[in-house]
Amino acid sequence: MDTDGHGAHGRESGLRDFVGRFRGWMAANEAELAPLLPAHADYDLRVETAKRLRKMLFDAEWGRVGWPEAAGGLGGTILHRAAMHDELFRAGWGGPTIFEHLEIVAPTLVRYADPDFVRAVLPRFLDGSQPWAQGFSEPEAGSDLAGLRTRAEFDGTDWIVNGAKIWTSWAKYARWCLALVRTGTTEQRHRGLTMIAIDLRSPGVTPRPIRQANGTDELGEVAFEDVRVPPDRIIGEVGGGWKAAMYLLAHERGTLSWVRHCGFRENLTAAAKAMNDSSDRQVGEAALHLLGVRATAINLLAREALDVELGPDSAFNKLLTTRTEQTVYNVLRDIDSARVAFPLDSETDPVLQQEYLFSRIVTVYGGSQQMQLMTIARHVLGLRDA
Ligand SMILES: Cc1cc2nc3c(=O)[nH]c(=O)nc-3n(C[C@H](O)[C@H](O)[C@H](O)COP(=O)(O)OP(=O)(O)OC[C@H]3O[C@@H](n4cnc5c(N)ncnc54)[C@H](O)[C@@H]3O)c2cc1C
């Protein structure tokens, strides 16, 4: 693949050129690419297809763009990744599925993990062969994350992990889990937490999928019993897990919205074709919401590209994205109801129906809506509890 004299794939100034070259590559490889773009209703097949697409992008080097060379990438910024995702969506892509975690987990690995460890694992994440999960929530510690109880104790050689995580997205498909564990005392709350990378093929790890209302088992529980983890898999400082976790959550609540909004946009555009006079106002409102998310997402992407740390105001973006997702899928339900109908019939689009049902729970992932409002009140507006 060409380079343009600003590092492997150019910085923002070369973005237009980069998009042109990516479009050219997509056109030249259409026959191989086309079967890898649509989302399959069978979730296992959807994930398998997403992995094959990652492999194809990686082999052609596009999948390494936007990641630092020291970590196994080819340089460039998140803007390159965002532009590439945008193009894929416009070509009919159903979305990254388990590789949303590339926008959530991977930046945290790049920022906080041991450089040799990142160089070993990131390319396998980028080529789709070793996906990652995020293990924060526990049965008694979701909103109260600082109360989590999964423990890691150092035995002089390894960290020994015991406990359980829940609501772990894509646990069933992941090779690694970026987990938040307690290495200090319960009284230390968030100061006693450490982030650690756990190989899910280690002895003592038991993942159990959870079947969701939309028929997928995208979420899971993961139990850890005396799981040995070598010390170079501590991510950041021992006792410094909270800082790394907040960094990760700022991406989940913030920059992730770019890739998500591209998917909403394509679905809304398709549904608008079935629009009539009485639905144009509803579609217009959803389009306005989408533009709002797009604007705030671009702002966050630009900050990330300039290495300006995203902060608690990402919570605002999460609220906006959530509201937009629910508005868009409400529109789909109202104006194109046959495709989202219950029960499934010949006119139902099973993927769209899954997405509609998923849109009902988006007020919860990445921290519930109430917790986002609390974060804004406390850490953006500086309000204190009475
Ligand atoms: C689709 C999806 C994907 C997810 N993926 C992951 C993942 O990959 N990894 C992971 O670690 N977790 C994941 N989660 C879990 C998610 O982060 C938690 O569900 C979330 O933080 C809420 O925690 P909880 O379920 O324990 O609910 P609780 O914390 O029990 O909250 C229940 C309700 O009480 C409210 N509430 C709680 N405390 C307060 C308070 N102090 N003030 C006001 N209201 C409060 C909440 O807002 C919520 O409405 C996912 C969840 C979903 C739905």
C-alpha cells in the first residue's frame, strides 16, 4: 500500500487521499469483499464473517492503519479508522460486531500495557484472530463498579485470579479479557483496583453465554478459579486500575459513537424510502439527532487524534447516542413495521429486529443513563450531593 510522506498512512492532511485510495481498493476487491459486508442473523456466522473481514483488511494493510507502529500498526490516527469505517458502512457493511472492542479496549492497551505485550497481542486483535472482551461488571458491582470483588493475589510468580464477571459482551468469542480486579482491600474502594489482561484459554476460566431477548448470546458470564496470570499482563500500575478503566469508559461512551452512528444512518436512510407525508417529521427529527451525534463524535475523534485525553464529558455523548439509537429504531418500527414485526414472518428482517430489540437496552451498557447523568453533574458541572 502507498505511503504519503507523513508516516505510514499520512495524518489528517492526507485523509482525503487516504479515503480515495481505500475506495479504489474496495472497488478493485469487490468480489471478495461483498460477501463479508452484510450482517447475518445467525450471530456465530456474523462473528465469523467479521473475523474474515478483519483478516482481509489486515492482510491488505488497511486494518493496521490508525494504530502506532510501535504497537504493530502502520501509524495514522483514529481519523483514518473512522473514515475507513464510514466507507465500509456506505458500501453495505453491517458493522464491526465483536470488533467494536477495537475502539474500546485497544486504545487502553496501547496507552497502559507493557509495550512488548501490546506488540505481541495487538496485531492478533487487528487481524481478527484473537478478539478481546471487557470484564468490569460483576453481579453486585455494575453501577457501583468500585465495589467489585474479583480478586488477584500475587504468589511471587504470577497473579492468581478468583471471582466472576457478568454481562461480558462477546465473552463467548473472545480470546482475552481486559479485567478490572481487586488487588487492595475492599475499604480502599476504587484505589484498590488493578487492570489485568487474562487469557481466556487459561485453566480455571469458565465462560457461560447468556441468551438475550433478541435471540443472540452476545453477553456472558465468566468465572475465574485460581487462574494464573503472568506479571507482564498488568495493564498500567498495580492499584491504578481505576484510571485505566475511566480511560476505557471515555472511549466506550465517546469515540465508539462514530461507528455506531454510521450504522444508524444507513438503517434510517433505507427506512426513509418507505416514508410517507405523515412520517416525514419523525424521520426529520431522527436525522437531526443523528447529526448531533455526528458533530459531537467528530469533536471527540479530533481530540483523540491530537492526543487530548477524553474526559467525563464523554458521558454527554453516550446520552446523545443512546437517545438517537432509540429514536432511529422507533422510526423504523413505526414507518417500516413489517420489517421489525413480531413474531418473525416472511417480511421480517431478522437482523433489524435484533437491532431494534438491542436498542431497548442501550441505556445500560457503558454505565446506565442515571450514572451518565451523575457523572455529568459531578465531574463536568462540578455539582455536589446535598
Ligand atoms: C448490552 C450490554 C452490554 C454490556 N457489556 C458489558 C461488558 O462488555 N463488560 C462489562 O463489564 N459490563 C458490561 N455491561 C454491564 C453494564 O456495564 C452494567 O449493566 C451497568 O453498569 C449497570 O449495572 P447493573 O446491571 O449491575 O445495574 P445496577 O447497578 O444494579 O443498576 C440498576 C438500576 O439502578 C440504577 N442505579 C444504580 N445505582 C444508582 C445510583 N447510585 N443512583 C441512581 N441510580 C442508580 C441504575 O441506573 C439502573 O437503572 C453491559 C450491559 C449491557 C446492557
